[in-house]
Amino acid sequence: MTETVLSGMRPTGPLHLGHYSVIENWIKLSETYDCYYFTADWHAITTQFDATDNLAQNKRNIVIDWLAAGLDPQKCHIFHQSDIKEHAELHLLLSMITPLSWLERVPTYKDQIRQFRDQGKDIATYGFLGYPLLMAADILMYRPFGVPVGEDQLPHLEFCRELSRRFYALYGAEVFTEPKALLAQISMLPGIDKRKMSKSYNNFINLSADEKEVKDKIKQMITDPERIRKTDPGHPDICCVHTYHGFYNKQQQAEITENCRCGAIGCGECKNCLSAKINEFLEPVRERRAALEEQPHLVDEVIEAGNTAARKVAVETMVMVREAMKI
Ligand code: SF4
């Protein structure tokens, strides 16, 4: 039997180039495993409970972004978390057996509360405290073999594994797996200003960007500030454009490094070359997006099929959970 892998993303807005490596990893995993990928819309509400106007559209758009980026719905199941109500039931039942201290000690909990408070928003809600538990319910529901995670998400996965063990200790039923961390080599693309790529800094290039948007964003990129004239020797190691060449123009990066150091290439030319490479990279993404726009029912069909597959597993899991808990 093919082993199951599960992962999700919050639909908080358009995906950017920084997300591509995550999707690329999803595509790779779907070649080997039975993969379930979901839009974590209830998770989005934990922090954006006051801004849900665009949530439905964002959910759909993120699926379009995934498909445009090359995720093949014939090789994985794509669904919306909130369409599978069993997630809410499992979250509720697991909340009865989760010690409060487990939630309070999640490393990101206090950090995020502080970060949002600095922006004038109080997210210290019951729902936000419980988000690692909702995440655990999302994962355990599909009894996966593994979950693709970054180093920073390991505590969340450990929380999930601990919960699986606690359920077994309390009810003696092996309903859940203890999912492994599938540590992905996700390349961290910096923002165009060299800071961490983030929506709040507006320093990213969307996967849906057209040619002009790409050019405009590249024009804004921070280069070597000491380089005034083309003939000035440059320092490519401190230049954001150079870093991006490493991602999108690997073949020419060494040549650009040399030409920059000896003042043989101007920053304008170097940026134009990068824009062309990123546009080349985005071309197939744009083509797939255009095809989906022409036939929007295809997106609905993908979600419908994914929901059906996810619901089937979720219903089976909940039968076992209720039985184990003698409900
Ligand atoms: S030539 Fe290219 S790598 Fe060198 S500083 Fe200018 S933009 Fe950066």
C-alpha cells in the first residue's frame, strides 16, 4: 500500500516565488506517496478573524497557484480543510485530552501573540491557542506516514506525535500513526530587499506576476551600493540580484560574478538578464494559469474530487475514534 503524506497551506493571499520550492517538493512527493494537500482556511481565521471577506476567493486562488505551478491533481488529492467537517470533530475530541500546558509551551505561541500585538492586534483567543491542536487533528486524520516540514515546524510535529501516543495510552486503540518529519531541502529565497520574504514587507514576486511586474520588481532590487559606474568593481556576494541569479540563472552565475567583479557588466544589464530568466521560468506557470482561467470548472472538479477522497479517509478515521472513545 502506498504510504500517505499530508501537507497544507494557509490561504492568506497570492503565492510568491518563495513558495515555489515548497510546491516543487509537494510535486516530488506526489510521485512516490499518496499525497493529500489542503488549503488550511480555518487556520487562516485564527489570525485573520477580522478580515474574512476574501477568504473564499483566496482559497480558490491558492489552488489555482498550486495547479499553475505544476501540481498534478491526477497524482495527489487537493481539498479545502473546511469542507471536511470531521476535522472540527476530531479537533474537539482531541481538545478533551490535550493538557493546556502542551499548548502554552508551543514555542511560536507567545512570539506570534507579541508580534501581532506590536501591530496593534490581539490574537490571544481560544482558537489561536488551539491552532497546534487543529494542525494535529488535520494531520492525524489521514494517518500519514510523513509530513513535509521545515526545521521550525518540528515542535508542531512532535506535539502531534505526543498526542497520538496519548490517545493510545488512554484508549488502547491504535487509530493514529506517529508521522515522521520529511525534512525538505527548501531553498530560502530572500526578498527583493534582502530581508526575509514577507507579505508585510511587500518584497516578493508573485507566481502570477506578468512580465512587466517582474521587471519592475527586479528594478527595485538592492545591488552593491558602492557601485556607481559600470566600470566600478562590484561585490556580487552582497547583491540580491546575484543571489537570484543563483536560483534562476545558475548556468551564467559564475560568469556574472566575474564580470561584476571586474566591472564588465552594468547593474541594469544584469537586472535585465535576471528579469528575462525569471520570466522564462514563469512562462509555463502562466500558460497553465491561462488554461485554468479559460476553463474554471476544472478547478471546481479538482477540489470536488479531492474533497471526496479526503472525506472518505476522514469518515473512516472518525468511526475508529468514536469507537475507541466509546462515544
Ligand atoms: S552587476 Fe549584477 S551582481 Fe554585480 S552588483 Fe550589479 S546587479 Fe549585482
